[in-house]
Amino acid sequence: MIFALGVGAQLLAARWRLPSIIFYIAAGLAIGPLSGLVLPSRLFSLSTFGAAPLSAIVGLSVAIIVFEGAFHLHLDRLREAPAATFRLVTLGAAIALVGTAVAVKLAFETTTWGLSFLIGALLVATGPTVIAPILNVVPVRDRVATALETEGIVNDVTAAITAVVVFEVIVLSGAPPVELLSAFAERLGQGLLVGMVVAAVVYYLLRYVDLSPGDAPRNARLLVLAGAIVSYAGANYLSGEAGVAAAATAGIVLGNLDIPYEEDITAFKGDVTLLVLSFVFITLAAILELDVLFEVWVPGLVVAVAVAALIRPLLMFVSTVGNRFTFGERAFMSFVGPRGIIPASVATLFAIELQSQGMVAEANVLIGTVFLVILATAVVEGGLARYVAEYLDVIPMRVIIVGGGRVGRALATRLEERGENVVIIEDDETQVEAIRNDGFTAIIGDGTDTDVLREAGASNAKTIVAATGDDDTNLLVAQLASTNFEIEDIIARANNPDNVEAFEDLGVRTISSSMAVAWAIDNQIERPAMARWMTDVNRVGDVQEIEVTSDNLVGRTIRDIGPELPDSCLIALVSKNGDTFVPNADYTVEAGDKVTLLGESEAVHDGMAFCQME
């Protein structure tokens, strides 16, 4: 029943474009404390076997979830915001820990500092389990997504280890705080070591999965899944909760190596992760006792408000200081900080241990406060994230390509390489599957249907490209984009040169397939070096046009701006009031000027960010 509810919650989340965690929690509360259909003693036999079944199921699930999140954390993406990301997982985590502990102590006057810091350590973790579903429905810029995802993965690891250390060293044994650092370092070191060893073994074994070609993809998938579980269990055998660090380490290492059948592994682990994620969230919500929540609901909500409205904005604005993020992006990141699986699962285990030692009041404060914060942040922030993102204007404008054939996919590849937010509309399910396997966002449907265009994000699109092989379809797409969505930049592919005039009568920029081939051949004849530099598969050069919005550039000459541009990047052209010209060194840049940057691909990408930096 729980698995069925989990799949149903995922379908509802996809239908209503809301984070799935909201439906997981609602389903758990419905079958657990609200109806009594699922009881803790019946589900896990807690009264007979203690916490062992719950610990095992949650532990293995956490290993898979954390590994999955870390597997997608490619190191090259960290370049989007390296300094801010580092501050988030160090200074930001410290602010969250201390700030939450102080809030708990003030809200619960009789609570000890040890328990306050235990709750603070648990609530540092945001985690990929709650961040990923939000980012799936709120397509923010890469630098924002990278910072939030990295914070979630790293803080899941450090929060779990810190909480266990605080629990064992201070709450249970009453040892001095000075022992915290050594215990933390020991667990983290063991987790890192085990994770790297397991990743190395899995990487070595993956080289030999082709010995049985027919079974190779399946064997690769199962081998990586086994690696996630073994890394977690092996590190936990050495020290409690070191397994989270091991699973994260193994995921990061393997995710950044060139392994065979990576697409099969990614798809398989994504499905497995969704199942265990839904199971754990629904289960933990189902075994929650409402009496405990009602007992601490007033001070608990005070803590939740402090965490979400005071501590989170403080740590985010301190960690993201500088020019890399806009004010709207920083405000959105301050809003999005829901707590997830690590606080819920570990707090449940701690509460059971405290109850067994007769510390019932402490257990109720712990479990009640942690779950109130999880419920409040997950439901409010998860449910409103998209609306907040739209209000703050942090969702980048989309480029919609209607037609997922060779032309559409080739164009999407080039656009995404330079950071555009691309969505492909295709009515052939086989094509859509191939498009998604290539890593693109694809919508199944007819591009001439207004509802399909709206679902793809036409209301927030800066460009629509009609790239199908049928001119009538392309013409209708162009008409809908112009009349129903008022999109100014509409580009259509004309397969028949005789239809170019009909497109242009609509004010649509038209690319004739036959003329495009002729231009390409002409470029290879007349300017072969430039053509190869721009169009080879592994091209290193790029040319991009972008509007200048940075106050730092407005009113300054090309001579002054040039040395501040990235190396290997030049301003080649300026477009202004419909005129395009090559600027001289004394030309003064004005707001709204569109500059064409020429240079190496990465330098041009950085130059585009420089021209729009606040």
C-alpha cells in the first residue's frame, strides 16, 4: 500500500507541478496518525524488536538516496559558484547549527544545551531528498541549483555525523564538548576512506561487465547499487553514521568518472531512489504520533519560524556575498531550505533510544520539534517555491523547440552548452524517450496545441523555434506563439524554399533548410578556419550576443572594459536601435546595448555572465 501511495504521490506531483514530498507527507499522515490504518507496532514490530527494523530500512534507503544525489554532483558544475558553495557548507552550516540551538533553548526554557545542539545539528541538513523535487518543478539557473544541491548533499553528511557525535558524547555520556571534534573527524575520515575504496572497486569491476554482453547493462546497474549499499554498511560497521559520508563519497567519485552504461545506471538508480524515498517519507509520517506534536506545537512552531524566516536568510546572504548571485536568486535560496530525510530518520532513532532510557520528555521535545520544522518547511516552502521563484523572477527564460528530430536535438545541444534553459516538444514517444536519455527536458504532445505549449513554459519563453519537418506545422506553431503568448523571438524552419515568404509575412524569422546548407558550404569554402572553429563537434570557439544590464559596464568605454573581460574573449559587435557596428576603443557602452562576444567557448560563457552581473 505504501509503495502504491508513493507512486500515486509522484504522479500527482507531476500533474500539479508541486514537489512530491508534500504528497508523501500527506499520504503518511492519512494512513498513520489520522486514520490509524498503519501503526508503528504493526509496521515495524517496534515493541518486540526495538528500532532494528526501522533503522535497517531507513539506513539502506538513506544510503541509496544520498548516493543518488552525490552521483549527479559533477565537479565541473561547482565552477558555477565555488566560493558561495564552500561558504554554504562551512560558515552557513555553522550559523544554522548555532542559530537553531539558540532558538530551541529560548523556545524550550527547560531544555538542556546538549539537547538544543542535538536538534540544531539535525536541522542543519536540507538534503537532496527535499531539494531535488523542488528543483524539478522550479527550473532555476545552474549556479542556483548547484549551490542548493551541493549544500544539501554535503550538509546531509556533516549533519548526520555531527548529530550522532552530539548525541553520544554530550546527551548520553555527558562528556565535555572538546571531544566532539575528534569524534567527528574520526567518523568523517572513516566514511571518506570507505567510500573511496568502494568506488575504486566498483570502477574496476565495471570494466569487466562486458564479458557477458547481453547482461552487461543490468550487471552494471546492480553493481553500482550494491556499491552504494556496501559503502554505507561498511562504514557504519566501523562507526555509527559514518555510512552517510561513505555513500556520498562513493557517489561523487563514481559520478565524476567515465564509467560504462552511465545512462542505464542513472535511469535505474533514479527509479529506485523514487521508490525508497516515497517509502521512507510516507512511513516516517505514518508512525508519527500527533500527541507529541500537540505537546510541543507552540514552542516548536517558534523554532520553525526562526529557522525559516531568520536563520536561513542570514546564513544564505552571508554565504552568497559578492556579485555571483542576483538579489532575487539570494532571496529565493533563502526561502528554499526544507528539511528532509536525515533529520526525520535520525531523530526517530534518537527518540526511541531516549525513551528506552527513561528520558521521555527529552524524546518528545526532540521528535516533536524536528517533525514540526520538517512539516512546516517542506509543505510551505515546497508548495510555494514555484510561485516565489516566479515573483522574484529567478526562473530563466526558456527556449522552446518544437520538433525533436535531428535538427531540434542538434540545436538543443548547442543551446544548452551555453546555459540556455531548453525544452523540446515532440509527439513521438520513442523520440521523447531518446531525447530524455540524452539529458534534455522533453514534453510529449502536439506543438500546435496551446495547452502543450503552455505546459512547456511558453508563458515564460523568450524564444520558440519551430523545427519540425512539416512546414504547415511550423507555420501554425509560429502563429500560436505570436498571438497566444506574444513571444517576440520566433524562428521557423522552412523545409520548402517556396514557403519562406509565407513565414516572413507573419514577421517570423525563417531559416530555409536548403539555404542553410548552402550557407554552411559557402562558409567552408570562403572562411574554412572560422567554420571549423565554430562548428566542429569539439569546437573551442563561440560567438554570442547578449544585452548589457550590468551597472558596472554602463557608461564605460570598450578600452576600459576590455581588460576586465575573461581572457580569450572580445567584444566584436554592438547592436543599438536596429544598427549593428564594430565598436572602436572609445565607444561608450549604454544600458540596453547588445554586444556580440567572440572567443573561446568557456571565456564567452563567463563574459556573458560578466555583462549581466549585478
